[in-house]
Amino acid sequence: MHEFGLVDLGGLVAAGWVLVRVLGPVASALARRIEGRGPVTIDYAAVDQLRGELEELHERVDFLERTLAGGQPPPELPRPRTPA
């Protein structure tokens, strides 16, 4: 059976450190959210800007869909000339 060595202990400590560093902020943010004291400010100007950009993207997608559904095949490339 495998003995628990110094390398194994180092790996366990490193994995624990990563878990604390990653899950620590997540857990504290979740606790603040549950307590109701998290940041709740809404930047309405940014929301309006994002809404405008989303509408532009919708228009572009609609245009591309209409273009692709037009049924016209793309023009063929000229055939390469072979030297005579």
C-alpha cells in the first residue's frame, strides 16, 4: 500500500489552499447576498447602452438571416486558366 509522504502532504496543502482561495470569496459573496447587504445599485445608463447594442445585434442577425434565406447562390469564381 502507498505510504503518505511529504509530497502527498504538499499536494493536500496546495489543494486546500486553492479551495480556500477560490471558494472563500464565493462563500462570502453568497453570505452577503443572503443577508441582503450586497451591492444593489443599478446603473441605468449602462443598461440602456447594453439594450441599444442588443437591438443593433438583433438587426444584424435579421439582415444576415434574410440574406442567407434569399435563395441566390453565391457567384462562382472564374475557372483558373491553364497555360497553353
